[in-house]
Amino acid sequence: MPTKKVPQQHVPIIAEHDTWISVDPIIGCPANCAYCYLGPIGLKARKPEPRVSPGEAVDMLCRYLAETRGDMDATRDFTPVCLGNYTDMLLAPENVTYLRSFARELAHARVNRPLVVVSKGHMPRSLVEDLGSLDIDMILFSSQSFHRTTLDVRTEKGPVLAPEQTFRAARSCRDSENITMVHYWRPITRKCVPSADWALRTVQALKEAGYRCSVAIGLSLGAGIDQQELIGTGLLSGPSDTCDELWDDAVWEDINSAAAAVDYPVYRSTSCAIALATGRGEALGVWDDRRGAAKQCLPCNCPPAQRSACRVLTLDAPPSRRSLEWIADRLGQDVSDLSVLPGRRVRVAGEVQQSMISLTLHKYQIELLPTSISAERAWLGRFGREGGNE
């Protein structure tokens, strides 16, 4: 699937991503991680730069929601809002202040959607208490690769948490009623999961610390990632022709077996973790064979009650005429140009923006399959590529 490097000046403030609506009023991350997608666009190891105020960001989000979902019943779409995908909201004091103000503005605007933050940092206790006073649900994805426990060369530089600090970060939020802690295991490689016994001890520690679940992500080699830097750190043994995620089945088996042994959920999709945290069925259809259930869903250690919540869902209903007309209008095409496939997939001719693919998925649970994808972010994502989810 054709794609291209995305210049940092083209980072939108509001955008649809695979799993959430991304709000990115700040660009630049203080951390310097060898595997990060921010490297190719010059945004890692950089002082965060705010582009709009928290109030302006929430106003922009509300206008965007009215534009894209104003015709929908508010109970049909619970796509989360994720703040700060081009920075780290907990690694700089000014970002923490921004997060506190943004959450207040979001609650005041009554945006009834979970707030997601992905971070390698620690949430200050004062922030936990401030967020606890708000009518808002938050999911904090605590990113910890555990590279420091096994690699001689640092793959993550800057003010990022060491493994033991990550365990403490979860413990500090355990008494919060509106903050759910999720461990983001990115990237998993044999270098950072040295054995099945190590995986068992680590998964047990994650559970005891208070994490609700983990999400395992492979090593990204797409979007211009510098493979020589990865080789130099030991994450990659040599040049690879893989243009997307490098996945190690043996490492995943060690992690997943450990999860089953200690009764701890581990997923391959962030949307599954969000579903568990919010008590809903998974929203993107990864439980369906036509969207990669054999790899993305069925092998994962998922609680029976959560499996049941997804089991009643289906992608068998064909897209409505209204949804097809909306797609055609947004793409400047005629409804007759759209090819409807089983599993709520629609093949379209020409190039389609990533945000349009994600918006259609969130709004109608329809996956668009275009001839090519116009890149708007630093990673391609799973959806919109025929065969990409199989």
C-alpha cells in the first residue's frame, strides 16, 4: 500500500486515528526513543511546543464532533479522545499543566467520551486528585518496553520511567475511580522478553501493580524508521524488508501464556483495552474473522465476560443507503462507484486520506478499502489495506 513521509508542519490538531480521535495541540517530545514514529518527522528529543490553548483545543474538538457526527445519535459513537500523540503529556511540567487544563475544559464542555493519554511518565498525585474531581473517565496507557532490564544500549533516552517506576505509577492511581491504567508493551522483541519465566514474573508484577491489562505492539519499521539505529541498540539483528510491524510470534506466546497463567488480560489491539476499560464490546470489529480475529482477537487472554460482550456483535448487516451516500459525498464520487463487500467493507477507487478511513470506521463501522492511502500521520495503521488485517 503506497504511503509517504508526513512533514511535521502537516500534523493536524484534530484527526481521526484507528482507535481514537487524536487531539494534538502540542508537538515535540522530550524523550528520544530509537523505535519511535516521531523520529522520521523530527519531533523526538525536542522541547514541546503548544500551538493552541487548552480551551481552543476543546473548542476545535467540539466543532469537529458537530461537523462529523452532528447527524448521529450520541449513544452510537463512543470513540475516545486521545491527547498528545506527537508529544508526551507527562514528561514535561508544562505538558502536565496543559493536560490538567484540557481535562477541565473537556469536562466543562460535556464531551461524553473517555480521555486517553499515552505516556512514558508518571502522573503526579495532585493531577490524579484533580482528575478525580471531574466528571470524566480517563485511560492512561503507560508505555514500558522493559528494554532496560535486558539491553546494554539505551533505546529510550530522556526523562522516561524505568521498569520499577512504571509499577509504582500504576500503584499511585489504584484508588482512583475514574482513571484506568493500561500497560502499553511497545515494542515486544526477544531482546526485551528474554524467557518465558521472565515473562511470567513481569506479567504477575503488572497485575499486582494495578494495571487493568496490557497491549503488546511489535517493532515498527515503516514510515522512515532508521533501521541502523535499531540495529545499533540491539532491537534489530540486521536490515529487514518489512515495511510495517515486525512481530515475534515466540515472544508473544511467552507473554500470552504468562497472562493466562496469572489471569491477566493481554491484547494486540488498543481498541480491545479501551473496550475492557469502558465495559463495552470492542468497537472496530477485530473480533470478526474478516478483520483479523485469528491474530488480533482469538489468541489473546481476554476475560470471559468481555468475550461475551463482543460475541453478540456482528458485521453481517449491510451498509445502509444513507451511509453509502455519505461516503460517496465525502469522496466526491457516486454511490454506484462504491463496491460493497461482506463484513461491512467498501472498496473505493482512488486515493483516500487516513482520517477518512478512520472516521468511516468510527461512524458506521465500515472499513474503506481504497486503491491507495494518503498518509496524514507517521504510521499507516491497520485499516484500509485489503488483506492487512488477515
